[in-house]
Amino acid sequence: MAVIKILLVGDIGTGKDSYVRILIGKSYVILRDEKRSKRTSKTRKANTISISITIDRNTSLDVDILKIPGCMRGNSVIKQNIENADGCMVMFDITRPTTYDSVIGWTSDIRNMNDSRDMPFFLLGNKFDLEKHEDINLNPNFMAEYCDANQFSHWFRTSSTDDLNIYESIWYLCNKIIKIRQSLAIIHLSSPILNEQKRKRLMKFVVIGACGTGKTSIIRRFVDNSFKESYRATSGIDCLAKTIREKDIPIDLHIWDVSGRELFYNFTHLFYKDADAFLIVFDVNKPSTLENDALKWKLDLDRKVKSVEDKRIPCFLIGNKYDPSKREILTDGDSMKKFCRSHEFSQYLNVSARANSNIDNAFSRILTVAIACHNVEQEVGREQSQQHE
């Protein structure tokens, strides 16, 4: 798998060194202003930092980050270093308007030196912990228009002090590069399963929903029958795999666990691709996770996922943390059936990851529908016949 090469550029003092130190696992050290000049020195030459980025449980990428010092802007010497770059991050300091004004200059220089029109650019507004940016308009709507006008794929608020969006920004850029490479048929990372026979047996489920609804707990209960009381929000995306048998034929089921943070809405199309079924999870004890969040995710799906041969990809509504003794209003059978019909869910299923209630039955039902919907059953039946010959 080819190494991904990413440029990190920006004016002097924008925080590129601190950003990289966080990525390679070193702690960020705050220096007092009066001692800063004595304890730090300007970087005067480009240097490369090699790291590994985990895309999901089955895919890791080797990434080379070429950090260009601020004093080298416009220097033709750097051209030989950036010709084969796959992506670029342009950093500015939100407390220093001059570094923001230099963003367009940096992007113009890089684009003029790099012939690839497909190279994505990400904009990083760094030092967001300082909150001294009155002279820079960072209104989300304005920044969205700014990025569109200047051909930035996305922008992130970052802070090395608070470890804000450091890993997320590089992770998203890598995913963007993967998508571009796939479209150019350079690499294919959708599955580690390479031979065609096994590819027929691979199925992909995507689990989405609001934070705290128990998506990860449901997946882990199904995959390895484990459950943790402590809660830690999923950062980005995770992927767990389990081999199950359908009519004595093994099927490799990959279950993608997508973070419920709204930040990820702009990138969900990357996770939805090639899915065989979707699970939208809500908490039966929190009506807002159904009435607001679940419908928001369903709308996102409907906008980004196309039907396959005029058949909708099945989407199941999953009510987690179900306790029949409480008789929650949200789990009333008739009302939930009506809700599913109104919003075009395939079916509603109650589960409890904590109590290990209905987890296996739910996934079995979803798998059956997914197989029927995508005609995988014919492939399984054909292979079964060949085994008996």
C-alpha cells in the first residue's frame, strides 16, 4: 500500500511543531511568553515525520508529514519536496490576522508547484484555546463560504494545548485522499479481503445514531459478548468483524461503528459506501434520541445513499437499553410500526446491550433481510450446491 504524503504549511509561529508533536505522541508543553524566545528556535528547513494512521480496525496507513517552515514560503527549493504530495494542510493562528491573510498565498504557491488538481487542501485554525480572534471572522457559515471560494475541502478548529481535532483532522484528510485514489483506481481499501470468492461473502453493516445511545456496546456484545459500564465516546470510526454462518457458508460481517458527533456529518458518505445494511440506534429512555437524532441520521442516509437496482438498502431502527418491566412509551409496538412506516425504516427492534437481550436475534434478522435484498442468497446457494457436487 502506497505511503500517503501530506504537506503541513503556514507562517512562522502558527503551531505546526506542536501539532506534529501531538500526533507522534509527545506532550505539548506550554512555554511562558517571556521565555519563549530563549527556549524555542525557528525551523529553517523542511523535515518529514512518519506516522501510522488507523482508518478502521482492518486498515492502517503509513503517512509522511512534510512540515514546511514558515520562512520558506515562495522558495522554489521546496518544489522538489512537494511534487508527489497527496494532500495539504494550511495552518493559521486565530490570534494573529496576518497568518490568516497568508493562507491564500500558501495555497497558491503549493498549487503552482504541484501539478495534481486532485490534491485536497484542509484549513486549520490553530490555538483555538486562546479565544482571541476578534479580528478574524470564524463564523461557521462564513468559513464554509470561504472554503468553497478558495477550494478547501474542509476546515478544522485545532488546539495542541487541548488536543482539539489534532488526530481528527489528519484522519479526515487521509480518508479524503483514499477516496481520490479509489476514484483514480490507484488503490482499493474498502476491504482487506482480496480474492473474488471471499469478496462475495463479505457484508458490511454501518451503525449510526446519537452519542451515548450504546452503539459500541451493541456491537461489542454481538462480536465478543462483552460489555463495559464505563462510557467513552467513539472518536471517528471503528470497525469490528465477525464470521457467521448462513446455510453452512461462512460470511465475513464487518460492522462499522460511526461516531455520533455532528462533526462527522460532512464525511458520512465515506462510511456509507458499499454498505449492505444500516442500523440507527436510539436510547429508549431518551425521546430526543429518536425524535430528533434518529430522524436526522435517517435524513442524512436518504440524501447520500442511492438505491441498488431500485431496492432500498435496508435500514433498521434499534431501540437500545430496553427494559420490558419499565414499559417505555417509546417501545410501544403499534406506535413504533407506524413510525417506521412513516420514515421508511425496514423494521424496529428492541435490544439491551447491558442485559444481552435480543442482540443475536436482531443481527440475525438484519442479516437475513440484507441477504435477500442484495441477492447474496443466490451466491450462497450456488456455492452450497458446488460443495455437494
